[in-house]
Amino acid sequence: MSLEIELQDVTKTYEPGPTVVKSLSLRLEAGSTLCIIGTSGCGKTTTLKLINRLIEPTSGSIRIGGRDVLSQDVIELRRSIGYVIQEGGLFPHMTIAENVGTVARLEGWQASRISQRVDELLGLVNLEPWEYRDRYPAQLSGGQRQRVGVARALMCDPPIILMDEPFGALDPITRNSLQDEFVRLKADLGKTIVFVTHDLGEAFKLGDQIALMDAGELLQMGTPTELLEEPASPFVADFMRTHAHHKPPHEMIVDDVMVSDTVTVRIDGDLVPGPEDLMRRLDKFRLRSAVVLDERRKVAGVLSRQSLERQDIRDWGELVDASPAAVRSTAALADVLDQMLRTGQTEVPVVDADGLLLGTVTRKSLVECFEPPLTASGSLPAARGI
């Protein structure tokens, strides 16, 4: 289950201090993920706390599923919303099972039901229950504690999940692994998620919508592509430029250049979608190949535009090129670039640990990561081929 979130002219002022959120209005569809990003002190975390009434708005309205949160019992509201912070916010004196089951115990669930749900959730976040349920937080790594925090937030199957920089304190490899896990979980669970981050790359990877804030104001909300290609102001354009390209080339990984504009296809004796529709999709995203998925939605290979142009095809499966290796999002970008130059690949599928598709590295995305994303006039430069 998921619910819509709507904020209308929400303002938060600390008298006699500053106004930290100013006339904030936004709407997030049920089942979508919104990533809030912006400058330090811009009101990101305050917005998160306003949604579940950890703090009260000075003015304006906040509705979840059409209901004003101020009209609801504050305890019931908070228990109906999952909340994840850095390090998971675990109780150090409780076991992992006790931490995950905290809200369910408060709700009066039977012990057997709690135990079953805890094991289910630990499995969901890839922590074997038999190995981890009786451990304490100090016996886990930072990444494992963060997984436990996510499991606890999901305990009572809330329709809304709030996440306040949950991966911010982790090392890059662990961070990317958990981001991949998050992509899988949000697809499986269909929750409405508000995710605060200071990392633009993380926001682009995880968010269906991005909200950019500065000094308590919402400057622009839209898809990652809209913020890059149609910035609403010079500030937005400059923020995209200065935050999207901050790593030296030797430190860059696949996740830094991966794009979500990927065309997929299934082959069940026939081609789904059909060749004409598939060609139109490839044209739309300026791609030269489609990623072939098997019945488990794992990457099985690629189907090139050249193959699609052949006539009298009897078995589409014979045209699938299974040799181009998919890569993980944590792979070194230099290695992938070398692979593309050696093999002549124009697009490389990116997969998670289970072989499920996350996105694609394209020649265009590679080029754009090594050139300034904005010209002096504020427009995006044209992509060049390698």
C-alpha cells in the first residue's frame, strides 16, 4: 500500500528566529520516490520532520492520502510512517530482532507474528535471520546497521517511508551496494518514499522526482532529466553543474555515468515489444541497442539496431548478442571505458548483485561526464561521439 503526499504553502518559522521553510508546495504521487537535495541548511530535514509531525508547521497544510496530518493522532501518524536515519538509529541494548520489532510491540502484535515478520524483513534486506537476529548493533558493520534500520521502518508495512541521508556516513562501496538494494526494494514494495540526500548522484539514481531547495524555498521539482535539461533558474543550472561533476576521472565509477534511459525487450519466440515499436524507442533515446531480459527480468544480452533491420526473422533469439558483459554500478569507470573501446560496444548494461537491470552506460553519458555540462550561456552542450 502507498499514499499520496501533498504539501500546500507550508511554512516553518522559529520565533523569534529564522523561517526555515517558506511557502513550500509539492505533490508526490503514491508509490513514487522524491529525493530532496539542496544547500546546507536549506530545509531538507525540516521538511521531512514536518511530514510526520516531529515538528509542527507554522502555517499551511500537509495531507497524506487526502487527510490533513494535523487532524490525526500524532502517535498513530508516526507509527504509520517508516523513518530511517543515518546508522539506522538503532537501540544499542536491543538485539537486531528486538530493534526491528519495536513498533510492532508497541502496536500489540503477538510474539509469534513479530518473530515471523522480523525474519521476513531481515531476509528482504539480505541479512540471514539465523545469523543476525540475535546480534547487537555493535556487532554489525555500518552497512548492516543501515539495512536493519530499513527493515525496522518496514515492520508494520507503512504506506510512507521517510529517509534522512541514510547512506551518508558509509564508505563509497557500501553506499553503492545499499543504493542498488534500495532500487530493488522500492520496485518490489511500491512505497511512497521521501529521501533526503546531499549527493546529487544518489538523488538521480534513486529518485523518480528531484526537489531542489535553497534557503527554505523549493526552486524546482521534476525528473532528473528535467532539472538537467530545463533548469528553472541560473541557480539550478549552476547547482547541477557544480555537483554533478566533482570527482576526478580516476575515482569515477559506473554509477557516476549510468543513465536510466534504457530500452528493454523480451523474446518469447516473438519480440516483445515488436520491432517497429522497439525501433521507435531506440530512436527516442538515441540508442543503438536494446537490453534483452529473460523471464526473471535478468539481463540476457543485447539486441542491436542492425539486427532489428534484418528481414524475414524466424527466431529472434538467434540474434541476441549474449557476449557483451554487463557491469556492476560499483565497477571502475576506466575499466568499462576500456571494455567499450576494445569490443566496440555502444551501450553497456548495468546490473545489481542479482543480475537485475539498473541502467546503462552509453557513449554519450561517458562523453558528457568528461566535458563541462553547461556552456557559458547556461545551455547544455551537444553530445559528441567517441
